[in-house]
Amino acid sequence: MQTNECPKCQSELRWQREGYHCDFCQVDFTKVAYCPDCNKEMEKLNACGAASYFCHDCNELKSKSRAKTNFVEMRSN
Ligand SMILES: [Zn+2]
Ligand SMILES: [Zn+2]
């Protein structure tokens, strides 16, 4: 099981509708997945209830377990 920790303060992030939220930093994060083969950002697909990722550079599906994920701060408008 992967823990979702804040890249700023290492405390556990809380899931909120559209993304992750750090109560301590008052910042929202979104999870971005990168291709394990070419390191490009991948598109998240939800098929059959299981999340998987598609790399437009490799032009193929990548399994969630191989994806490298990173939390990226969301800018509020
Ligand atoms: Zn934090
Ligand atoms: Zn790729």
C-alpha cells in the first residue's frame, strides 16, 4: 500500500473529491503519473473500475504498479 505524503511537510495527504489536500500546508495536490520507460507524463484511464495509464509517447498502456507517481501542487485561480 502506497502512502500519500505531502512533498513539503511529509504528513499524510487527505483525499478530496478532485485531488489530495494537506491540512498543514493548506495546499492541494494532484497526482501525476510518469512513464516508467520514457519518463513522459501519462494520461490516466479508468477502465473496468481499475485505473491504468496510457503513454502517448510509447503509444501503449502501462500498468499502475509500474507508473512513477509524483504529487504536483495545484494552483488555484
Ligand atoms: Zn504539507
Ligand atoms: Zn512512455
